[in-house]
Amino acid sequence: MPNSAGEKFPPAGVDLSQPSIARIYDYYLGGDTNWEIDRQFADKLLKKFSILRPIARSNRLFLHRLVRHLTKQGIRQFVDLGSGVPTMGHAHEVADQVAPGEVRVVYVDHEPVAVAHSRSLLRQYGDEDRHTAIQADLRDPEGLWEKIGQTGVVDLNEPVALLMIAVLHIQQLPAPGSPVSDDLGPQLVATYRNMLTSGSYLAISHVTNDGVSSKSADMLTRIKTMYDSSGSPVIWRSRSQIEDLFGDFRLIDPGLTWTSLWHPEEATITDETPSLEADQSIVLAGAAKKA
Ligand SMILES: C[S@@+](CC[C@H](N)C(=O)[O-])C[C@H]1O[C@@H](n2cnc3c(N)ncnc32)[C@H](O)[C@@H]1O
């Protein structure tokens, strides 16, 4: 199947025997970088919970407002971990609207389709001196930091905005025979915080079942069961567990809040408004600065 950039997919190494989180999410967002196996899984969920589409779109729009806001605060380097398929716009496009030609971005994902699609779009619309996409696993922070440094696109001795958007609730496939482990958790995030230089930002969005309506809580229980049995297990964290991921970084206004409530004034007139009330949201979002 050719993708929107006209390339034949899937690239080598893509596993089409199981649905993939990146490709399912692309389908929620209305993208076309997904296959039958992904759509079948997503459609089963969407049939029961059509709200998943506006929830995903609200998360991506948070990402856009976040990049806009931090670029206005003077940030000129972004590292987007678990960047996904660039359906609905890439971070560098948003940053370039605010500070044309000034912002550097490294995208990181372990899903080959997401990386191949990002590279293809960057070749066409990016600037190779300022933007790149690498395929890597964020569970190896030191190795990843080295790879990011080697791209020459960002200077890790200077402040960076490190984005972990809708990625930390994804549990990783265990080695055969070993139990699922929550390894995109507090310890891993702390390692990244330590590697960031002063003046950097850490931004996180994360699914929670804390403080949500009983209808949403029930939906989350059922979604978790479905994801867990699909080979892409997930974990929902409480508000305080998500807050703890920021460590001693100072949360900037408005603190940790539902995606749609995070700096709504940063929306542009071209941003669609997803039909999602704040109390239907299940994704908390925030950004914090290292002193
Ligand atoms: C739900 S998508 C979020 C995409 C994007 N950050 C956003 O919010 O629009 C999660 C992404 O994280 C990626 N991911 C999951 N575990 C990862 C890991 N260990 N290393 C790198 N990427 C990972 C998935 O492949 C997927 O593209």
C-alpha cells in the first residue's frame, strides 16, 4: 500500500502479524499509515468507544500548542521521544511557524513505519541540518542520548525540550517467558531528567483513570483488557504518579491538567476543535522546567 507520500510500505522489518500502537494511533488520528491488522483492532475499539478519536486528536493538538508555547519561551531544540507517525503535523512544522529556520528537532521512535514516514516527510519538507528522525528504543537512555548527539542536529549541552507525549503508558513487550514490566516508568524518566541540562523542559502527556467519570473509568478498564491481550499492553497511572515523573522540575502554568485545558490560547485558527469536553478527557498533560 502506498502511503500519502507515495512510498511503498511497509518498510523492511515491520511486523504486520500484530497491531502496532503507532499505527493504531495513526488510524485514530485519521492517517493512512496503518494496515488491516491495525484497523481491525482499532475499529473494534472505536465501535464501542468512538470518543477515542477526539481523545487522540486532543492529545496531538496539545503537542502542537506545547511546541508553540515552548518555542515562544525561547526553546530552540526539541527531542520528541515516541514521536509516532506524523499524521496531523510534525513538531518542527509548528516550531517553524513561530521561529522560522531557528528550531532543531530530533524525532525518535522504535516503530519502523513511524520513522520511515517521518524521514520521508522530512526529506520533502524538512531541513536536514535541523531535523532528523532516528529509530531507537527509549528504554536505553544513555545509548539513545549518544545517538541523538551523534546526529549533530541538537547540542545536548544546551537546553532541550524533551517530549514524552502519550508514550509512557505503553508497556513494553517482554522477552519470551518473562512477565510484562512497567519499564517506561519513574526510574527511566529520572535518568532522562538527570541527562538534561539546566533550562531544559520535560513535557509529558499520560492516560489516567484518576479523576475521570465512572463511564470513562469503565471504558479504560475495558480498553486495557483489549490492549493487553493484543500484545501491546498499557498501564494507567494516577495523577500523583504522573506528577512524580517530573521530579524536582518546576511545572509551568497551568500545571498538570487535561490536554484540552493546557494553554488553549496557543491554538491557531486552523486548529480544529475536537468534540471533547474536559471531563471526557483521560489524558493529563504538563510541562516542567529544570532549574
Ligand atoms: C500513542 S503514540 C504517540 C505519538 C506522539 N507522541 C503523539 O502523542 O502524538 C506512542 C508512540 O510511542 C512509540 N513507542 C512505544 N514504546 C517505545 C519505545 N520503547 N521506544 C521508542 N518509541 C516507543 C510507539 O511506537 C508510538 O509511535
